[in-house]
Amino acid sequence: MSREEEFSAGGKVQIKAGPFQNFTGTIASVDQHRDLVNVKIDIFGRPAPLEFNFSEVAPAPKTGKNRPGNLSQ
């Protein structure tokens, strides 16, 4: 999977390292040339724009009824 497919505006990512580890946010924009992704994370109920390297984020785990292995109907 290419970075364009992995990281695109509107997609969900999970932060892998640092003080925001395990936070999930929404991608606001992607800078392919600098390997950066701008993510909005809710902190105290307010969206905070933060910038991360591609290596610091991963696509957020899928949730919902259609996820493989999910037994809820």
C-alpha cells in the first residue's frame, strides 16, 4: 500500500509515539515532500492541529459491524 493510499485527507490515524501515543485523529492534510501529516486531535473537547512524521502514525484500526472477526450484528 502506498503512502497516498495510507494517508489522505479525511482519513483516520492512530499516533504511535510521543505524548499523544494511542490518540486517534483525522488527517487534515498530507505533505508528501516532507513526509509529514497534519492531524486534528480532540484535546479537552477541542480539535488541536498537530504535525507528525509518517513514521509516527499508522492507519487507525477499523471499527464497526463489517470488520472481520467482529461478532456483533
